[in-house]
Amino acid sequence: MKFDTPATKNPIDRLAVVGHPVDRIDGPLKTTGTARYAYEHHDAVARPAYGYVLGAGIAKGSIHSMDLAAAKAAPGVLAIVTADNAGPLGKGDKNTATLLGGPTIEHYHQAIALVVAETFEQARWAARRIRVDYGPVDGTFDLARAKESASKPASGKPDTAVGDFGNAFAAAPVQLDATYTTPDQSHAMMEPHASTALWDGDTLVIWTSNQMVAWGVADVAKTLGIPKEKVHLMSPFIGGGFGGKLFVRADAVLAALGARAAKRPVKVALPRPLMFNNTTHRPATIQRIRIGATREGRITAIAHESWSGDLPGGKPETAVDQTRLLYAGANRMTAMRLAVLDLAEANAMRAPGEAPGMMALEIAIDEMAEKLGIDPVQFRIANDTQVDPEHPERPFSKRRLVDCLAIGAEKFGWKARNPHPAGTRDGRWLVGFGVAAAFRNNLVTRSGARVRLGKDGVVTVETDMTDIGTGSYTIIAQTAAEMMGVPLHRVVVRLGDSDYPVSSGSGGQWGGNSSTAGVYAACTKLREAVATKLGLPPDADFADGRVRAGSRDVAVADAARNGELVAEDHMEYGDLDKRYQQSTFGAHFVEVRVDAATGETRVKRMLAVCAAGRILNPKTARSQVIGAMTMGVGAALSEHLVVDRYAGFFVNHDLAGYEVPVHADIPHLDVVFLDETDPMSSPMKAKGVAELGICGVAAAIANAIHHATGVRVRDYPVTLDKLIDRLPLLAREEES
Amino acid sequence: MKAFTYERATSTAQAAVRAASVPGAKFIAGGTNLLDLMKIEIEAPAHLIDVNGLDLAKIEPTPDGGLRIGALVRNTDLAADAGVRRDYPVLARALLAGASPQLRNRATTAGNLLQRTRCPYFYDPDQACNKREPGSGCAALAGWRRMHAIVGTSDACIAAHPSDMAVAMRVLDAEVETMRADGSTRRIALADLHRLPGATPHLETTLDAGELITAVVLPSPPGGTHVYRKVRDRASYAFALVSVALVRQPDGSGRVALGGIAPKPWRDEDAERALASDPHAVVDGLLKDARTSPDNAFKITLARRTLDAAIADARSAR
Ligand SMILES: Cc1cc2nc3c(=O)[nH]c(=O)nc-3n(C[C@H](O)[C@H](O)[C@H](O)COP(=O)(O)OP(=O)(O)OC[C@H]3O[C@@H](n4cnc5c(N)ncnc54)[C@H](O)[C@@H]3O)c2cc1C
Ligand code: SF4
């Protein structure tokens, strides 16, 4: 099915099941520990051996020699895989560095060996007995120093320009020119990268924790040099990904190689301390933003430049993306530059581009509003645009940023905000309010599904779509139930298996809308098949488990009485996303308290208002948004992969050192979804929300800290050491 | 993890004898620190002596009005003890500021005192670390030092002691009661339990090989108002950037110990005489030999301001 004209009324609009806050259908499996994750397929895999990954102990250079003798002789060891004995390996299309290093080392903790043993402990013990003689060479690890050497990325759209930014900025009566930095960040999801692999003849059967099954099949096949048809990849449950599991990683490739070498099923999980330097991360950025405005607060010039780094052949963090679209202004330019850094591979993390981009832009907007003496909510509203400012002929499909800001301000009690920074105190706390817009582009992508109607009337959906904790199982079930007119409990959803039709996968907040649109397409076909079977017209009505047309009223199950009906289709897209700019919008409001003495910031309350098309399930959508807000708190206040600029690696490579928020950091979170549908996006009229929720949060918090303290911090995370020298003096009262 | 043998101690005397006589033996209590380190081979004992069954889990009054806390009293139980909460609240607060409820349920009094540093380079076997591997160097010196000590350090090691409880015990003038392999017992002032790194950062305490901690003894309650202020980046489950344990008397005098800034709980009884008149002079005295780097220099200002805040808390609590 092709979606190339705006959606009109369709069976989803009935909203008998879709749009309801139903519980996750996979919830009981998760809360009872019976959902099987990649490392846990004890049912299917008898007697697995355990693989332990050894990571490189240098950041850059080569391996002169590796002495495996002691490791091989260690108890329980079955096999040791290294680049020397693994045979020729390719590199996945989506990988920048190779997944098994040696002799060349591209980054710290790049995998250089897998030890396979009878037990996990034996494998770990033996791995540490491997003696490696390295030839380290100097590398580049510091983005600030590499900035001058950064160049224009070869692909993508590094530069844009409209009008004459230079002159307009120079002529603007009110100007801002500020530089912001965001640090390297780690996905730090709960479930580490993990895989269980076995060889069935020349077919690789692999359970792996991966967001994109079809990409995974392709890159596993390419790396191992086997046909794609010989890879059966399954990823039914994923304990968090955030973009860190978009790509095949060392655990999968090494589990496959280990299973081949040991002639046994092998399971491999990355130990937590390896995850930070072995896998991908969100790269640090340096962002310069210039804004020129009239005294009345109309933006006349806006420029956003961003620098980031990656290994050779890598990509930039597209931190200027939102600035191309978010605010009006006749004269504008954006630019991205990419430096070569010898740290682990930089790649996508929740809302790549906008998440760090909004961290900078939305402080800049706050600073500008302050310079102008205009309320920051009003300043944003005044510079709204309903068309793509770089291509005014392209309207937004739907854009309710102004509503988000206005409704949010009302609900949050923004009116009560003291217009003067550092003006509100509550005992030991300096109190501040902050706001930021939320913005994230909406992506749609081809997605397929197969739907079966069983004799028992049960509808079964099969698609290689993944559920990374987002609720895919549930919204897919809701979609199928709505389309086939059956109750939710009559739908079975099977996900994450490369035997099923190729879906959109989970990433870039495209998964919810795209995968359900694919299910819509398949169900449309199944409806036709049912109608034909029952001798009913194609426009028959499916509801309450029955199919009705004219005076006929038949149970839907009757269509399958003589055998299961199967339909398969996919949704693909025309050019609506070219003709209309599709984005998602929101506004974040935050109240923080900063300890007047120590500079510790604690978030007191948060509100997000989101306009993101039809909300397919308010409960799972809210979960996504509050999760994203929580991650935004981390980005604002603590998350920071610290680069050791001398040794060239992320030092705080465990969850004690890389501080994500804990429960005590997160107050009550409020989320409001505006009632909206976007007929340009898909027949579901939905868009993404899971990444929108993080975009802008950190800036809202940074702005609130400024409002509380009067101190403007432009380098994330906003930790107390960046405030402490500029906090108000403490009044030490006299002894009473 | 290196393979090890294991035994359950049946008496304190026997535990001390075995610890001194079995090569590579180590005590294990809650295991919340030791096991983590064993998994990554930073600790590799050949033999574990499990002390959990010993009769060392009691909290009892001493004849001179103090409190004797058994080495095996769990952090949770110690923090909840009515006598501790009434007479030594700084200790209860310090305990509750540490780790998480699950860890505190397991962690013991002796284990807490002897927990090892959280220096990230110490935890990474690919990095040089004199504490882990004497003579290998100190990767932290050229690296990230935000969580490290600023006083009491040496050119060999700048690691901080991570315990919160120990800071409170230091301000309370605690003593550690031990038993040695020959059956003799002794008391060591907490001030003398931890060593400064000097040229031998791998030697962390003044305990003899195999010496078993049996209890921590607190002298009679110091009175005054007790405050424990722990400053950290997130609200819970993080080690201190700076912490202040304060016992303040109504006249403004009192005692102060700092955590997060030194290889051991940091207190200076001379400097603290200025507490009533000039609290910053106390911090200046405590930090007079500070050696900072750009990423931890803020701890000086932070220590001053945190003491101010602690004093303000004490005043408003009265
Ligand atoms: C994630 C995490 C966060 C933490 N956060 C904090 C924090 O914020 N603040 C804080 O203060 N602590 C924190 N801790 C540390 C925690 O307090 C310690 O791990 C705990 O107190 C150690 O006690 P244990 O009984 O488990 O010691 P064990 O691990 O059993 O032993 C530790 C050491 O003490 C020795 N030992 C134990 N008992 C005796 C004895 N009777 N005599 C002689 N030697 C003995 C052992 O041989 C070993 O060397 C944290 C720990 C973790 C894992
Ligand atoms: S500071 Fe001490 S513990 Fe840390 S690396 Fe240096 S020697 Fe090791």
C-alpha cells in the first residue's frame, strides 16, 4: 500500500481500541520475569557456552603480539577468537569501526578477543590471562583542540543559508553570540548488548538485543561473509536501546564466531564497564549560535554552527537540524563540521541532532529573551513560523508549538514567575522557573506486516518490528484489533524475528507510527480477503467481532472456518513528507531549586505539553515522554562521559561514575498531549513522541537554574562546580 | 575472579588465627565491596573467611556511657538504632547518606570502614595504578580528578576515601577494637586506622595482617546539634564531592570532619577551635596543604560553603 495522499476517514478513526490507555500486553511477561531477553533463551538453547569479550587497553595503535597460551590452558576454555584466527571479516554498512580489532586498534575497549568457556567465570578469568603487547600511537581525543581541523562532512546537508545572515546580524539592534558545549553521553540502557548464537548447519541462528532486525541481518551477514538468507535473527524483547542497539555490535559478531569456533551455542553479554568505550555514544558538540533581533523581539538573523567528532569515516552530530525549522527569521545559516577523534564510535542516541541541538538553541533563545526584556514564552510565540523558513513554499503538516507553549504556561502557572533572575528564595533554596520548546522531526519509513485470521477468530500479527520498552506490542495489537473489529484479547502479536516481514524497526521515533501503518496495510488486505470469502462488499464494516454489510451480519471468524486467512503487505510513502514539513512539537516547563550554599540543583516539578499527531495509546506514550524527560534531567545535571585526554578514553565507564538520574532526582512529571491528528503522516495520523520528550528538557532546566541563581552556564552538564563561584554570598547570621 | 577456598569462621579468635596463617586469606563480611573487586581481579584472595556467623552484630552501651558497635552490625540497623539516633545522630545521617537501602542492608560496620577507593583508574586494570599495582604509576595524576582527594595525597596516589560513615565516626572520636592472631586485642583511634598514601598507597590501614575488627567504640555522647551534609551531583546513590560532619555546641564551638577530599576522614582538632569565631578558618586549616587540579579546585570553595550550610542547619535545628 502506498501512502501518497493525505489520509481521509478510515477504520482507525473509530477509536474503539486505538487511542485508549490500555496496559502493555507484554507487561505481565516483564513483571514476572518471563519475557526472554537475548541472553536468556534457555528454552531453545541447550548447554550454551559463555563468551567473554576482551577490550583493547589502548586507544589507538596496534597489537604487536598476543600470547594466548595461559588463557588457552585455563580451566574450561573451549575456544579463543581473535582477528588472527577468525578468518576474513567484513564490516557492517552501519559500523564505523570494525567490531573485532587487531592488529589495528581504533579505539579503547575495541574488542580484540572472545574467550569461550564452559562458564562465565572461567571465560572471564581466562580473558584476563591473555597477554597483549601493544604498539600505542598518539591520537586525538579532545574536541576543543580538534575543532580547527574539522572539515565539512562528505554526506548529508552540512550547510544551509537563506538571505544574508552576515549583514542582517550586523545590522540587528539586539544581538547574541554565544558558544555552548554538550558532552559525550552514553545510552546506559539497563540490558547490556547481548547475544546468543548457534549454527544450524551453515545457518546462523542468533538472538540479539537489537532495535533493527533487518539491518542486523544485513550487517551480520556482511561481517561474517555469509548470505543474508543464512542468518535467522531474533530480537523479541529488548531491555532498552536508545539508539545504542540500532546497529550490530561486537556481542553479536563474536557470539557467532565463538559458536563456530567452539561448535557450541555461545552467549555473550558485554560487561558494563565495556559498554561505554566499546559501543557507540552520543558525541560531544561545540555549538555557536548567533541571533539578531529587532527591539520588539522579531528575529531577523539566526545562525547555528556545530562541531563534533568521530572516527575516520564517521558522521557528524546533526545538532543544527532544528534551527533550520524552529523559528522564523529571514536571514539564516547553519553549518556542521566534523573532526576526526580517536574515541569510540559516535552515533545515534535518543533524538540524535535535536537532543544536543536543542540543549544549545533553547538556552540561546532564553538569553535572547532576557536581553530583549521579553518573557521567554512570549518571545518563542512571537517567532513562530507555519512554513519551513528555509523553504517557505513548504508548510508544516501540522504545527501547534504556540498552543503547547500557551497551554503549558497556563497549566504550569508561569504567570507567577518572578521576572528577575535570582529573585526568589525558599529557605535554603534558590527557586527558578525555566521553559524550552520541544521539537523533533517526524520520520516515516516503509514497514511491512503479515496478519493471520485463525479458525478461532484470533488475529495474529507478525512483523520484524521491535519493542524496546516503548509499547510496540501493544499499539500494534490495538491497530490490528481496530482494523479487524475484534477485541484486544483476540489479537496476538509476534515481533522481532527475521522470518517476519521487514518493518521500520525502532529508532528515530519513527517506529510507532510507521510499524502500525504497516499493520494497517496488511489488515486492509486481510479485510478484503475476509469480505471476499464471506461474499461481502469490500466496504463491509468490521466491529464487535462481526462483519456487516447491508442486512448481512457475520462473525469475522466464519471467514476462516475452512482454513486460516493470511495477508501480507507493507506501507510505503510518496512525497508528502517532501511537500509538507513533518515535525513534532512541545513545550517543557520546569521548576528547579538550587541550594544556595552548595549549588546542588534539584528538580521540583516538570510539565511537558506535546503536539505529536494522534496518540495511539496515551499510557505508553506518557511512559515514553516521562522516560525522555528523565533522560533530559540527566543531560542537564549529571550525564557526562569524561574524556581522559591523555589516555584517550571515557574514564567513568560504569554506572557509578556515569550518573544517570535516580528516583530521588525525579519529581512528579506531568504530560499533556494535545488532541490532534496529522493526516499527512500516515493513515494512523500519528507521529513520534518518544524522542520529542527529551528535546528541550535540559535547556529548560539550565534556563531554570539561570532564573534561580542568575548564573548562566553554557557547558553541560550544569554541575555545581560551574555555579559555585558565582552564587550569592551566604549571609552568616550572628549568634543568637 | 580467581578461584578461592572458603570457610565460615566459628570464633573471633579462630578467624584471626586463620587469617594470619592461610596464605592470601581475607575476611568477607557483607561482600558489597570485596566481591565487586574480586570479579574484576583487583582483589584476588586465595581464601575467604566468612565472618558473618560471628557474634559481632550487637550494639551495646559501654560502662563509661558510650556505645560499642559490633563489627557486623549492618549499616541499616546501625542507622535505625534508637540510641544512635538519639545520641549520635550525625552517624545515623551519614549512614543514610551512603549507598542504597539494599546495600546498607548488607554492608557492615567494619566493611564500611575498610571499603576501598572509588578512583575510576583503580577499577580499570588497563590503567596504571600504584594502589592496585605498586610501582605502576598513577593514571589519575594526568587524568580526571574531579572525585579525587585534595589533601593528604602524595605523588603516588590522590585517591579519596569514599566512606560517609567513617567521617561521622571520626567526628565522634570513635575507636576501633580488634583482635590479632595471637589472641591479643587492641583499640586503635579511628584517626590512626587509615594511612595516608605516601609512597605506599597500597597499604591503606595500620591493621596487621589478619587483624580482625571486632567493634567500633564510641565515647559518651558529645551532645550538641549534629549535622551531616553530603554534597553530590545527584540526589542519591552517589559518592560525596564534599561532605561535612558537624557536632555543634550551643556556644558555637564544636567538631568538624570532612569527607570526599582526603584519603581518610579529615579532621584537625587544632583548627576546629576556631569554629565559633571563624568557621572558614577551620576549613582553611583543614585544607591548608591542598593540592588541587582544575577539575577539583572547586572543592575548597565547596567545603567552605558546605560548612556554612551545616552551621546554618545546626542553628535552625536548635
Ligand atoms: C553502588 C555502591 C554505592 C555505594 N555508595 C556508597 C556511599 O555513597 N557512601 C559510602 O560510604 N559507601 C558507599 N558504598 C560502599 C559500601 O558502604 C561498602 O561497600 C560497604 O560498607 C562495605 O561493607 P561490607 O560489609 O559489604 O564489606 P565487604 O565487602 O565484606 O568487605 C570490605 C573490606 O573489609 C574487610 N573486612 C570486612 N569485615 C572485616 C572485619 N570484621 N575485620 C577486618 N576486615 C574486615 C574485607 O576483608 C574487605 O577488604 C557503595 C557501594 C556500592 C556497591
Ligand atoms: S589515585 Fe591512587 S587509586 Fe587512583 S590511579 Fe592513582 S594510585 Fe591508583
